[in-house]
Amino acid sequence: MYKGVVLALISLVVMTMAFAPTAAADSDQCAPPGVESASSLPTNLASAAKGPAADKYTTPGVEPLPVDVNALGLGTPGTLTVGTLSDAPPSICIDSKGQFTGFDNELLRAVADKLGLKVNFVGTDFSGLLAQVAARRFDVGSSSITTTDARRQTVGFTNGYDFGYFSLVVPPGSPIKGFSQLAAGQRIGVVQGTVQEAYVVDTLGLDPVKFPDYNTVYGSLKTRQIDAWVAPSQQAVGTVKAGDPAQIVENTFSLDNFVAYAVAKENKPLIDALNAGLDAVIADGTWSKLYSDWVPRALPPGWKPGSKAAPAPVLPDFNAIAAKATPRADNSGVAPKSVVQQLKDSFLDWELYKRAVPDLFKTGLPNTLILTVSASIIGLVLGMGLAVAGISKARWLRWPARVYTDVFRGLPEVVIILIIGLGVGPIVGELTGNNPYPLGIAALGLMAAAYIGEILRSGIQSVEAGQLEASRALGFSYTSSMRLVIVPQGVRRVLPALVNQFISLLKASSLVYFLGLVASQRELFQVGRDLNAQTGNLSPLVAAGIFYLALTIPLTHLVNYIDARLRRGKHVADSEDPASPAATQEMV
């Protein structure tokens, strides 16, 4: 039976791949596009747009190099631990080799080199990035962060290394032609926690639809589940491809200030050091080279990176290069695709399946199993303790077990993971080496214990009271009766429920990414998500889903089989039925 399930899954993959197109696999959105892809400053700016807001934060100058690296307050001496993202190319992303890269991160590597520091990039989610920087989980946050006054209440910032403007992306034929036409009742997509969300809410006074990442919001736009997307310009330009059912109709400057690296507010020595390194890479031309390779576009009048004393960068004439280049495809006349074609383009790409499977096997699958199995062991041990305490006659055991269960079952999983990661993490940092992986296992295990405890308690209490009385009558102690008679029967009765909890834990392991993981610690979902970010295609996520199915479906059938065997006993063939004539003769 199990062999048939596995073969069916393999057949599904093969059939999917056989009918899949190959065009999308050629696109790597995390590769530097080069100076030939230069764009001029947008001319279709919103009428209310203006240059960057009055600059009151850029420093007049910087401290001279070299700096004392021992005075920078780093979590790991000599190493910058950097929280970043993997899904916003070309600024911040993971490339086809599994390395964190993009303009923001490559520039930070160059700055760190000037300071004599190593860099360790750790992936996380933007919604938790600034809080993790403030809690010193990361020394630096690198994520094209626009420096608003509200954010400065949480973290400090370096001088600016980039500027930001927004793009308004809509489906072809949309009546929305500019920011001024955004209105209440429209579904306006933004990525949660970004400055674009703040712009839509605070400046436009509208209630947007919030998404966790750029690929999800763009996918929703292409399928017309939202009416418009307010996007960072670089992400919009890098994401909207020729032939896509989407077009950029207007741009506007960010009114909130420059783009900079986030640092804990109290760590001024590190902020000063990064500012000095930034000025140094501007002076020697490194900034200009990286900018030209990764995000080649004309600078707005009057703006330059670094301190006020930094030299103006020498850049190619991006306006002239853009004028000579092949005009960008106009998607305004692109007809909406059929549902079948949309599904085929988004989910069925043979080349991406072939690219995804090795990483899913080598990185995603081992990490998913390690997280799930380790957390399951913790959950089973603690859950059994909670179950026994929950049925105890002693209040001092029963009440704490009930409080624990109510709290850990009542809170969302991601909240528990963030509380443990950000709250307990700094306390046990010396024991874990500031590695969130053990904390993720602990958080998953503590969550699982609450559910497993209730499952085991219900199983134990379902065993007839006469079983305990009979075992006591035979001379067993209460502890021995529970251990040898009651608990085994209770566990057998709830075995399917325990497996369901294991499957749920398997899927919840993807939430550990919120704590920040290096590339080699990514589990199945995140490996698929990162390749999805590189290409803009959802096929890698389908491949990850097939891996989850290959784990969960055979496991479910195996447990059902074991449960049936335990309930019915060994199968007896009809020919050996004791009631048959042959059997009767043998008995005689």
C-alpha cells in the first residue's frame, strides 16, 4: 500500500514536469542586471511628489578609519551578524548558489571589509527585523529600510546608501492611472511592515491589503485578486516582466528620508564605524560599481549617499544609456490569461523543478526532519508530564498544567516563536552561540507539548476505570498500573491524533525562519520560497509541497494500518476460520 502511495506521488511529479514550460527558468531575479539595464529617473512622477524630505539626520562627516573593532559591541567579536531578507531582488535576495546577495548586502560586505570585519548573513522576515535589531539579535539590519521617524523610535540608522521611490503597479486596462486615483473600496496591496504600507495608511488614508512578501502580493495582482500594488520601485522594475499582466503606471518619491542600515540605537560606535566605511567605499568607487551593476538608475537631483562630506559618486550617464536601450515592453495591451494558462505559467516549470529538488533534498528535507523530530521528542516527554499532571488529584500539579496548556494552545504559533526567540534568546545566547536553531526547536517542542498533553490526557481518561481497579487488585501499585496498563492503552487509542499533531508540527517548522536562519538552516518551505523569489515562479513551492506530501501521506496510512492491527489483532485467513469444517475436524 505504501509503495503504491509513493509511486503515485512520483507519477504526479513526472506528469507535472512533462507538461511544464521551460521559459521561466531562465530568469534569475537575484543576478546583477548590469549597467546596460540602466533606467533614467522616472518622468511619470505623481504630481504631489517632490525630492527627498529635508535631511536632518545625515552626519556632517565621519570618524577616520581605522576603527577599534573591539569597541563596536558586536554579538560575535570580529563578525557582523546581519539580518536580511531573501525575497526582494535585486536589493536583497538569495542567489542560485544559496548565498545572500543583492545590492544592499554586497555593499555591506564592502563596508565590513574596510572595517576589517567578517559578515554573517541570516535570513528573517521583515515584520520582525527591526525588533530583532533592537534586541541585539542582529548587529545590523539590511533590507532597503527607509528611515522614518517612527522607525527611529525603535532602532538607529546609518547615513543613507540609497534613495527610495514608490511605484504603482496595476493590471492592464485598469482605470487606476495614478496614486491620486487610489480610493476607499479598492484592494491595494502592500507588504506588511514596509514604508509603502505606512504611505498608503498615513499619507493616502486608506486601508490596504497586507501581504507577507513581494512574490505573494505580485501573484495576487497578476490574478486580479487586488486592484493595485504600491511597491518599492526597484522591486517593481525587477519583478514586472514583459508579457506579465501588470504595468507600472506612476512613481512617487519616498517622503520619509533615505535608505540606510538599521543598528541598535544605543550602539553608536557601530553606527559611526559603518558610516566611516560607507564613506570609504564611496570614495574609492566601490559604491558606484555596485550601484551600476545592481540598481543602475539616475540619482534624484541634490541627493548623494554617505555623509555630507563624502564625495559625490562618479556614475555613468544612466539617462543616456537608458535612451539607447531597447524600450521596456509595454504591458498595457496584454490580454488577461485564461485560468488554465495562469496555473500552467505559475506552477508548472520543469526546469525550476529540476533546480529545486537538489536543494530541497540537501538542505530543506534534513532541516525539516531535524526540527520536527527534535520538537516531537520534547513535546512527547513534556506532554506526558502534562497529561499525568492534568489528571492528578493534587491541585499544585493540575493547575500549572492547565495554565500551561491554555497559554500555549491559545497563542498563535508565530507569537510563541518570536517571544521565545527574542525574549529567551539574549538570555541563553552564550549557550546557543546566538544560534536561533535550538530556540526554534524548543519553541516548537513547547507548543507541541500543550497539544500532545491534551491528546494523551483524553486517551488515558478514556480507559475504563475497571482496568485500574483490576490491576490494583492483582497487586500492582498505582504507578505500575498507570505505566503498564492504563497509559499504553490510552496511547494506542489516540495514536491517529498524535500522528496528526506530528504532521501539524512538520508544517509549523517553517515558522522558525522568523527567528533568523543562515542559508544552510532553511527548511523545505523556505528553500522553495527562496527559489520562488529568485524567479518569480511558484513551481519551487509546488516542489516543496510534494516533499511535504511524500512525508505525510505514507505516515498517515502507516499509522492507520498499525492502529487497525492493534484494534483487530492478527488477521486470520478465511481458510483458517475456527468455525470452518476443516478447522472443526482438526479440533476433533
